[in-house]
Amino acid sequence: AIVTAANTSHGHAAINIGTGKAITVKELAHTIVELCGGKSDIQHAPPRPGEILHSVASVERMASELGLRAETALAQGLARTLSES
């Protein structure tokens, strides 16, 4: 998606690249620890002042302007990224 966006002329429009599905930071952290075979203890702290508590990428522009939709689940994409590094 990033390569497609970089090679497509859309002026200076911002295009979110994502799945449009929510995931918590805690879920993401657990997924990363699991994929890395780690045993890290994930600690939860209170939100910092001004911290965004809920955010989901709006992917409509990715679909309409790039003709793309997310096809890979987050855990699969992270596993693929880790295996290539």
C-alpha cells in the first residue's frame, strides 16, 4: 500500500494505510511478545494527559483512491515482517 501510494499522483492528500479495525495497545503488545517468543511482562499504566484513547484508521481513501483493501491480518503481517528481518 505504501509503495502504491508513493507511486500514485494524489497531490498532497493524506491516505491512511491500515485495516480499519481497532486493536488495543495491550493486544498489540501481547501479539508482539508472542511472535517474538518473549516472556516480557506487559505493564499497564494510566493514560498520559492528552493521550488519544481510541483511534481507528479511516481506510475509505485507501480503497477509493488506491483501489486497495487490507488483506493481511495484523498478526500475520507482523510475523512476515519478523521473518524477513
